[in-house]
Amino acid sequence: MKIAVVGTGYVGLVSAACLADLGHTVTAVDIDAAKIEKLQKGICPIYEPELPELLAQGLANRRLRFTTEVREALPETSIVFCAVATPPNVDASADLRAVFSVCEAVAQHTNHDLVFVNKSTVPVGTGRECERRIAATQEQRLTRYHLPVISNPEFLREGSAVRDTLQPDRIIVGINGDEWARELMEELYNPLTRIGKPLLFMSRESAEIVKYASNAFLATKISFINMLTELCEKTGANIRDIAAGLGLDDRIGPRFLHAGIGFGGSCLPKDIAALMALSREQGIPLPIVDAVHEINQRQRRRFFQKLLSVLPPHATVAVWGLSFKPRTDDMREAPSLELIPLLLQEGHSVQAYDPAAIENARKLLPSGVAFTQDPIAAANGADAVILLTEWDVFRGIDFATLRNTMRGTHLFDGRNIYEPEEVRRAGLTYYGIGVV
């Protein structure tokens, strides 16, 4: 099948490369000419395991190509995926201008029937508005091609996006009664359903809500366990034991019950904020979602204040981890973007290390941050070390070496990856979350 994917961010680029890997012929479109030029040369613009290999393979077998022009991607195309960004507006609602621009461009330039698929995360009702705009554009052109709009939200995780796309938990497709579109989507995903991956059809409105609901529920689990950490610290309980006890209940499960400094990234914070904005717009209260957001904000602030309270004047702080999570160079909503400027404003010095995100961090952080080549170099002469991202490289740190490298003794474990007693035996002072 011939496919077009508009937008080459995380979702669009991974989707395009994976669809080509499944045997489809894919044209990916982006208005960023510099990015398209790199992609045409096989240069992957993001850090994502397995993606460079898929990109090279797709270019080599000519099932994957790139262009800046939507019209070049449309001839003989059966399905157009819209995978453009929907960043937050000032009021935190989703900015849908790019989505609407894509659907109007497709309606303007197509010369045959095709299915328009919203892959972007969009609020409920977006598909209906896309249909209205497509109809208005066709009316101006005096054309009547069949361009049904469906919803096919993504559920990939940065750092495992390729695996999540090729081995999905489920494939959600929202269609309002168009049998032709349904058949095309079944054909598209046949390579995955053939190996037992579930394809679930529902109304378009339900599919539009599913993505927000999924992320809100996962964020709720994170904020729920984080909510208990302060109580644990006050009473002497251990949040790790509590999470283990909760997770063994098969009605709850262990995933997303790992206490830390809260969630960041491009999805959970944005989608929680967008759901809160939709709640206000519709006049339907979502108090649990509001609480999830507040707990997440409080968790980060509380840990940062604990660090600031023990630092001597003009301290040197080593920051381990700059990206919002391991296995990605994505800096969106990363804790480092909040903590490092705060440390610099307080007159402290920062030495930072991250395996993948340093170049992106340079563009976003204030000048004056010293970036190093490894975690021990970042800790050299430091009064305190704070771990913000649980990259594997930090898990194997030799604490005796760390103690001899540092000037001070404070180790702040923002992801609870270390055993407190092991840290203390090396002569370091351990600060975790929900543990004493």
C-alpha cells in the first residue's frame, strides 16, 4: 500500500520508518527543509534506538522517501497520516493549527479518494472539524473526492518507540461508519494483526479520548505513588516496599509505581494540561486529573528544595541526567530545565553529564553550565550530586570512587535507583524519595 506521513517528529518519523519496514511504500513530509535534507541522506535527527537502522534500510530498498511538499506525496496514496505537533496554547489547550493546515492541504491537492488519519494527539471533536474543513476546501475546488477522517492514536514511548510500533499492545482505530476506510486500515495493519496484535475499532470520538485517558491514567499511577512518599519520609516507611506490595495485586500491577521526582517529557505533562483545558471548556470537572498535575509539580519542587537546603554558599553541584527519561535526547519538560537555572540563580556552579542529550541541553540551558564526558568527571570537586535521569550508566557507579572524587558527601537520588545503605557505607549521605 502507498502511504503518506505528514510530520517527521518522533511519531511521524517512527511511524513512517516502521510502516516501510512492514512492506508499505511511504513518503514522509515535513516543512523543515533542513531536516528533510538530512533524512534524505540517512541522517536521523533524533536519538531513538533502532530508528537509524530502519531509516537506512527504508532508503536503501526505496520503500521510504522524504519531501517538503504534500502534493508530491499524494499521487496514488491510499492513506495519509497526519503526525504533526499539537503543542499547548497559552491556556494549555492543544494548538491544532498544523493539523487543520494538513487536512486542508490534502483536500486541496488530492485528485482521488483517500483516507485521512489523525495520528497526532488531538482533543475530541478534532476529526469532525477536519471533515468540515475538508468539505469546505473541496467545495471551493468544485471536487467531491471521498476523504473520510479517522483517528488512529499512537501509544509509543520514547526510547522504545520502534518496538512499541512494531509490537504494539493494541491498535486503536476510530471510524464513524465508513466501511471502505475500515477495510483499508485492516489491510494496512494486517502484518501486525497476523501475528496476534489486537486491532480495536470504535467511534472516532472514543478514539480521540482514549489517548488522553491512557496518559492520564498512567500519570495518575505515578502521582499516586509519589503522593505517598512524603508520608513515608515522615513516618519511617519505605515507598519501595509499599510499591512492591501494591504491584503484586494483579488488579493494580507494578508498572508506573516507581517513586521519583515526577513525570516529564512531551506526552504526559502536555496531555494532562490539555485534558484540564478540555475540562474547563466543556464545563465537566476532572478533579483527579487536576490533582495529578498538582502532585507532580509539588514532587519536583519538594526534592529540589531539599537539595538547596543543604548546599553551602557557592556550591558545585553535579547533575546526572539531562533528558526527561533514559534512552532519548528529548529535553521537553525535563527536570534539569527547572533545576539547573534555579541552582545558577542561587549562585551555585553546575557540572552536568548525559549520555545523549548534551547537545540539545546546550541550546536550552543558560550559559555557565560545564558539560562533562562522564559522570565521575561531573562529580569532580562537587559538594552534591543529584541524579535526575535513570540512565543505565549511573546504576553501576562505584560509590567509593565517587566519594573520593567529590568534595562533599550529598547524593540526591531523584529516581530511587540506589540502595541507601550501600551509598552510606561509602561515606556518602543519601537522599531518596519516600525512603529514610
